[in-house]
Amino acid sequence: MGLLANTALVHYAGWIGTPEIIIIVVIILLLFGGKKIPELMRGIGKGVKEFKDGIGEENDNKKPEDNNYNQKEK
């Protein structure tokens, strides 16, 4: 059964190609229109930037004592 599951994943990984991407783009254009898409992409870009900044702040807020504690355990 493990072999069948592995081959199924390989076949599933290649399901999206150029024709499918073109169809998706056309559907998005029909739903949102040409003028709304740059605004949507700008919003997504800002969201990704804020997410990355938030992750960076989380790493900056770690206390140095935490790192020393984890090293002493090893």
C-alpha cells in the first residue's frame, strides 16, 4: 500500500499546467475585472510584508536568557 500511495502523490503533483493556469487567470479577470487586480495584488503584498515583519519581531523579542537556557540543557 505504501508504494501505491507514493505513486499517487507523484501523479497528483503534476495536475496543474499551462492550460489550467490560463483558465484560472481568465476566471479571476472575469470575477474582479482588470482594474481591481492591481489593488488586490498590492493588498496581498502588504499582507505578506506585515507577516514577515511580524515573524522578524518575534525573533527579535526572544530573550538572550532563553538561548542560554536551551544550550545548557543539551
